[in-house]
Amino acid sequence: MRLAILLALALPLLALDGTVVNKSTGQPQPGVLVHATRMLQSGMEPAGSAKSGADGKFQIQADGSAPLLVQAVYQGVTYTVQIPPGRPSSGLELAIYSSAKNVAEAKLDQHMILVETDGKELVVNETLVYSNTGTTTWSDPDKGTLRVYIPAEAGANLMVRAMSPNSMPVEREPRKTAEKGVYVLDFPVKPGGETRFDISYKMPAKDPIELSGKIVHAPGAVRLIVPKGITVESPAIAPLGAEPQTQAAIFDVKGQSYTLKISGAGTLRSSTPEPTEREEDGPRIQEILSPGYARYWKWALGLMLAFLALSFWLQWIRTPGSKPKA
């Protein structure tokens, strides 16, 4: 017991102090709960909390032997700052924003739909990217910020990851609505960067393979991405060209609903073979795996980077007068 007390006294205490500033009003914000959390290899551990005073200031004594997350919770939304060991922890400014259910500056930038199949399973990955150029966080607990249609055959195999600006992706469970096939998720779309949603689901590939979907969010560009080896037919899509690195075909999705007739087999990652891949490094390239299920982190990260590359490419091909290179 005495040894435990001595060890506790020997831990380096860190004085966390600063001011919570509401960037929507430009003023210090009183009454905000601030948490400090230690980031350990074994998990996350609470390290103290405080409430900002009338002048917005707060102070926490925390164990500084590990990286710390400092989180301010305001109007149901969490704002996070990471404090690595050795970084100044005094005079912090924790930026928060007022929230609203309708924010005109929060808009959809990209909606990308990737289909992959081995002829037995159809794997669909959708990425929606929102930007918020205003000074108010978009948060709607009732109607949600993300609205997405999921085919009935895939409902049990649905996984969603959400990522705030300058943050890590976190898994979230969407809520099924009374509207057939429509799911919603209330995840805050904060100012100052992109908020990204990754939706992954799979279903048996019937013969012929068909995928029906609906666009249930606010207007914005919707792009279909088809890896090499797969062909699609639908009156609801128009070809835009091929992405240079992967040679994936890109289509514009027109209207509010679509039905795709899919033939062939392919996966986005197989378009860039790795001759040095070994059996023990992960799944074989020919396998079609969903990032939300059995795909290794190595492949999930590769798919994320590919999506970002495609996003830049799509920005270029949407520029008036631009034409994709052959």
C-alpha cells in the first residue's frame, strides 16, 4: 500500500490550463465541461475534469506521463485537442462552436460509391465528404446529419465510420428510420475542414448482379467508381473517364434513384498489384473483402488513400473545359 502511494506521488503532474473560446461568438464560454484523458497502450484512462468559469478559464491537474486528450463538451458536441508529452499545456485555447440543426454553410462536397465483386459477393463502399465554411456546427439529433439509403439485403452487414476534421475515424451505429431503407446518423459537421462518412456493406451477388439505390441527402455530386474488370449498365449513369493510377472507371450518377446491372469481377486494390506481397502480410490481392469486416488495416488505409486520390481527380474533371486524359 505504501509503495502504491509513493508511486502515485512520483507520477509527473501536469498543469492543464487555458480558456474555452466560442468561435461562433468570439467570446470566452463559461460553464463548459472540460475532460482530460490519458492515451495509454492499454486504452484510455480519465485524468481529470473541470468546468470553465465565468471568464471561460479552466484548470486541471493531470498525470503527464502519457499523451493527453483534452475535450470540451458544448451543446452535446465534443471538441478535442491532443497534448503530446513535452508540449506546452498552459495557456491552451479550446475552440468550440455553437450548434444548430440547419447550417447553410455545411454542404456535401463528394459522394463516392465504389462497387467490388468476385461474382459471389457484392461489396459496396460509399464515402460522403461534407465541408462547413461557417462558424456554426451542424448537429441534428432528430433528423441526423448523415442520411443514406441501404438495400434491405445488406441491412445486417452495415458498418459506418465517421471522421471529424483533423481527427481519427470512429465507428458509429446509424439509426433506421420509418422510411424504407433509409438510415440516419447524427454526427457533428464542424467548421474548419472536412467531415467524412465511410459506409460499408455487402450482400450476395445474384445472377444477374444488380444494385439499386437512392440518393436521400441534400443535392451534391454523386460519383460511381468501378474497378477494372467490372462493367456496369444503367440509364442513371454517365461516363466521366478513368482515374489514371488505378484505371477505375468513373461515372456521374444522375437523378435520385438508380439500378446498376453489374458484370465481371474486380477490386480497386487489385488494379495496383504488389509483386512483393507475401501470404503472411495479409489477404491475397484476388480476395474481395469489405473494409468494415475482414479487410486488414493495411488494405483499409490503402482504400482510404485511393478514395482521396479519386476525390482530387474528380475535382479536376469537374472543372469547366477539363477533359480526362486517356
